[in-house]
Amino acid sequence: MSAAAGQRAFLLRVHGRVQGVAYRASMQSEASALGVSGWVRNRADGTVEACVWGAQADVERLLEWARRGPPMARVERVACEPVEFPTESGRFEVRRSA
């Protein structure tokens, strides 16, 4: 399904000290507050992966947050690529590690 005007979707890979510092729970809280849908999970390589979608301005705010993360995190970089707009529900969930 294509995104409506003003809607964006991205797949993120967050590098740095981002596991064991409440990154996923904090992202879920931030995304929910912004009204952004998607999911977040830990990866076996130590990164955090997330897929986020919603209104462009809200998604951009979440991307800004992702580059900082919660207080205990040390984000080194965020790889971000546009993806096809998902057809999933409007929740933001923490998924099992991959």
C-alpha cells in the first residue's frame, strides 16, 4: 500500500550502546506519544532495528529522538532507509529479538 500524502515509512538500524539501556521501551513510549506506528527489536549483532511509519513531521521527530536515544544510550549512528508504507495496525510494539 502506498503512503498517503505527508506519510513516511523508514527502516532504522541503530548502532552504539543501545541494548540493555531501555532503548526499545523508550522508543515505544516516544513513538506512542507522537502517534507513530511501527515496531522495534534488538538484533543479535548488538544493534536495534525499528520500522516506523506515520505523518511525516511526527516520523521526523522520532528519527531525531532515535539519534539521541534514552539517557543511558550512546548512539553512534542510525542507518535509515525509506520503505514501502506498511499495511499493519497503528500500534507501536516491541518485538522479540532477531
